[in-house]
Amino acid sequence: MELDTPTFDVNLNPDGFVVDLDSLYAFLCRVQDRRHARGVRYALVTILMFVFLGKLSGEDRLTGIAEWVQHRKTELAEALHLQKPRAPHRTTYSRILGRIIDVAEFEQVVREYFASRPQAGCSILIVLDGKTLRGTIPAGQTQGLHLLAAFLPGEGWVIVQVEVDGKENEISAAPRVLKVLDLRGKIVTGDAMLAQRDLSVQIVAGGGDYVWTVKDNQPQLCQDLVTLFEPEQCVKGFSPAVKEFDTATTIEKGHGRLERRTLTASSELKGYVDWPYAEQVFKVERHFTRLADGKVTEQVVYGITSLTKEEAGAERLLEIVRAHWQIENGLHYRRDETLREDWCHLRMGHAARMMAEINNLVLGVLLRRGVKNVPQARRRFAAHLDEAVALVLRC
């Protein structure tokens, strides 16, 4: 399509230029510019493009992004059809990210962009998990910006992300996340903190199912599960009761270790445990052997789900539990180690939150295209600006 120049078409080619209607550029043009027209030198979409392309090409700090744009301002002006090759100062990025853009609106636009992609939302698994941006923790304090995200591990993008206020926790923030989601036919997973009765009811009432891990924050439930799965102590001459267990095991070798995972599921506690819509409980045993020296580490996790045995046997439940753990490697680890999110020390307004949203956007764009090695892809885009620009101007 031929794109009409957005609000405050400063430095944009007045003749317009052709981009795909469903491109990222076209969607980001929808973000409202809340600046006063007087003194504006860059269109909001131009600033967003500069930040996104800089991030995509390996720059993680606003100072680095500003320098990256400065060194490529002529090529960027030609690629984005700008009238003059100019580069904003670092403080311009910080002010716009921290004061001008409405985070909720930006997130909504990004969600609409991903939802418009082919086969978007077809995966049924939604993972809930939280993350603290360590770079936002003030000196001498222990709390910083904490975000709770709903992530589609099968598609690689974050549907919604909310800020957990300092006066609340993930338990009270989770209903806000679930309210945004279409839960019909979906399976929601969460760690032990989110194993709450009210959240379980909300998910099932919305047409979905839950899979929670269980720890001591639900002491009676945890004890019931431990009792069910531990070996039964019998008096001499008597045999242990027969229990209906369904078991699945996987063995994988990688990252210098051999890992064996075994999940045992049972529906015997249905109607016994005091938990809404509970159909099955399960136990996951993880056995790690470090190949270098043979050191063995073991871990046991318990869980509960509203899925029936017919809907998800032990093998399927093990797949779901493993997919839940992917949020650490597939999203949080990449945001921290690859995009250096925890080293972000932005202080102006909600700039740190906006940078986290942009990190989600960058990862979503790459992962939906089947990228496995994000650092390698960023190096590729750093060397080929034309490919990076095509990524945002084309579907």
C-alpha cells in the first residue's frame, strides 16, 4: 500500500512511499504521538524504527542505538524515505520512550500486529511467568520493575505483559492478564506462586484449562500429592495397594549433561483434594548427570491440572510441563543475556518498561520467523541493513 504520512510527518517524504499494509511499520504508525507539534523534528514512527532496527542489529543501550543511527543516517534516510539524513540525540529516545508513548497503547498495537500474522494464536499453550528488571532496582533496595507476561512458547511472542505494582504480587496481577486473553480451548501454565484457587476458577470459567506446579504455599494440597506418590509402607505380609499411575519418560543429552525426566500422573485424587476442577495430579522427577565428572543432581516437582486423563495423559502432561520451562530459555534468558535487559538503567518515566516491550517485539519477530540463534541473526542484520529494513516494511 502507499502509506499516508502519520501524525507529525516531520522529515518524512511528502510523496509517501510504498509499504505492505500488514507490515510492522504500518502497525507502528498507529501509535499516537502525544507531543506538541512545535519543535518536533522526527516522526514518532521514525524514532520507533530507529530503536527497533538498532536493537535488531545488536545494540542494547540507547547510547549505542543513537550512535548506530548516527553512523547510518544516510542509509536509513534512504531506506525509510526521509527528507534529510538526521540522527536524534540519545535523550530524545529516552524522553519519547519514557514520557510520550503510552505503554498500554503500544502493547495493544504490537498484539494486533502479531495477531494478524498467519496461524497466529493457533497454539493452545499459554505460559504465565514474571520477571524483575534488575537494572531498575535502586541502590540499597531490593525491588525494581517487575513484569508478568503471558507467552506463547509455540509461537515465540508475548500476548500481554503487565506491571506488578510494588504493593501487589503476581497473584493479584494475574487476573488482569487472564482478563485480556481468550481462554477458550487454551491451556494456561504457571509456577507454584500462581497455583491459586481463584485463578483456577477464572481459567476454567473462561473456557480453558490449567496446569500448575505445587509447592508449600499450598501446604495441604502439596502434602496430599506427596502422600499419593511416595512408596507405601506396608506391614509384613501385606502388599501395597494398587494405584492407577500413568508414566512417561524422556531422555536428552545436551549442554554437557544427560537429563532424564519422568512424569507420573494419577486421577485418584479427583473428588478428594480440595481444589476447583481438579482432574489429575502429577509428579515430575528430573535426573541430571554432568558428563564431565558424572555429578548427579535430582529434582522433584508436583503439580495439578484440570485436564482429564483422556485430554492429557502422562506423555502430553510432560510435554506441557517442559513447554512451561521454555519461557526461561525462550524468553527471559534471551531478554537478559542476549538483549541485556537486566543491564538497562533507564530511569525516565516508563522508558525501562517500554524497552522491555521492544525486546519482546524483537524476539517475537525473530522467533516467529523460525530463528533459533538470536545472536547470530542480530549479527546478520548488523551487516545487512537492507534485510533489516525489509523485515519492517514487508509482511
